[in-house]
Amino acid sequence: MVGVVVVVIAPSKARHLLRTQPAKETRAGHAGSRKSAKKGPGSISARLAACRAAQRIHIDGLPLHIVQRGHNRAACFFDGQDRLAYLGLLHEALERERCSLHAYVLMTNHLHLLLTPEQADPEPQVLISVGRRYVQYINHSYGRTGTLWDGRYKSSLVQAETYLLLCQRYIEQNPVRAGMVADPADYRWSSYRANALGASDTLLSPHSLYLALGADGNARRATYRELFRGALDEKPLSDLRLALNQDQPIGNDRFYREIEAMTGRWRELRRRGRPRKRDEEASAGDAGQGELPLKLSLAPFSFWTYRCPTRFITADTPLSLAAVISR
């Protein structure tokens, strides 16, 4: 069951649970359009921004599957130090915004997160803050300028009892589907070693459904490993990708009805007709995610003196993070 009582929530109160992050204003094509784009809510730019913002649903206490990709599907992580910098920034943001992270993977040109925000309002700030600071780190490190991410992140509200563990498998099996490793345990930049093998990872806060897999840690991890014995079926895999690419919830019919009652919005997955190129590429699978060659020239820069949380990356790095680095 979703952790809300839908039938007693009036539409006016439901709006306090629903949060959407306003999108950037579009750039006008000429001077006249630029002037009109700055006008009030009736402008074309404002209406387009409102349409984009309405695609994303965040609700207090419900898990959210998030993906963020590199610009033009190019690399956003170039080595282990970059990934460590991102994880340090993510840890800081999760604590500040009171979000629980259940699973993650940092690929070469994209990343996946599965998290539950205590309150939906701060959740977008996790991605915005981490993304902005990480771009600053990369640009300063490699002497580059410009954007790193491919627009806004994609997100999908997840019904816990039907799709949460399935979503964790989908995230942690990314390196296997991409042909980077044969076993998810061989990939160090994901949550699999913590969830399946008991490695220390201070980023993670296990979901109650994960904790219910066994009476103790050993039994829980053994059950979790069993879930990875076979590949994901194509149907749930396709459903997860489609919902994520279109910023739509994923769950059963009852879950959709509850979300619709809370938000006044209907779930519409666009399956018919030829998909847009970006959705088609994103739905094609995870092939081609192998480690990309580093083509940027390094600029003189001390990682330890930049804006990443120093308690994670100095010589006094705690053992909990040392375990993350050694994974």
C-alpha cells in the first residue's frame, strides 16, 4: 500500500504533497520573441515551461527512480576520482535534504539513483545541487567549460511493494547489461556490494522491503543475491524504461488510481507511433556504456582543495568511505 490515505485528501491539500520543479525558460528565436518570453504566465515560454514541469511527479515518502545522462550521451565520469567526487557530493546532499538512498550506479555516461525523500519539496534540490557542483568540479579539473548533463533528469515514482526491488535489480545490473562486467559484484561504483555482500556504504539507507528479505543480515543478503540469479524479464524491463523516459509512475492499477486521485493527473504512456529519437535511444537498452577513453587535457588542479566535502577525501578519510573506494 502507498503510505497515504487517498480518500480523505482534498485536492487543495493534495497539492501540498505533490511537488514539481519548474523548468528553465526557453530561449526565444529572435528579439521580439525574447521580449515576449519574459512576460507573464500567458506567454508561450511560460506555458511550455509549465507543460514540462507537469511531467514530473514527486510525492512525500514515495520512492523515486532517477536517471541523469551526459550531454549528447557523452561521458560524465572519466575515472574513479570523478565518481568519488560525485558520491561525496551526493552524500552531503542526501543528509541535508533528508532523502534515503536505496540503490545507485554510476556508469560512464549516465547514473541511476533510487531514493525516498522524507518530503518531496527538497528532492529536486538533491539533483540540482549535486549536478551543479559536480559540473564545476569537472570543468575546473579538466579545463573545460559548458554543460555536462543532457538537460533535466528523468524520474519515475515507484510503487514499493511491486517494483522497488525490481528497480534495485535493474539499477545494479546496469554494468552487466552493458557488457562491462559479468557479475554485478565486479563493478565497484554501484550499491550491489553493499546490498548483496554486506560491504560498508554510508550512502545507503535500506528500504523496509529490503530489510524484510531475511531475519538477519546474512539471510537478507542471501535472499537478495538469489534475485540476481537470472536476467530481468523483458516486460518489466521495458515498463521500467518507458515509465522513466516519460517521467511517469510505475506500479499496478491500484497505485495509478491512488496517484491520480492525489494529483488529479492521469498516467499516459506513449506506446503508439514512432517514438522520438531520444526516447528510442534510451529505450534501446544499456549497450555501449563501457569505459570511454579520456580525451580531455588535465589542467593543474588539486582535487582536495576544491568544493567537494573534504571529510570524505582528505588523508583522514573515514574507514566507511575507504570501503567504498576499495569496492
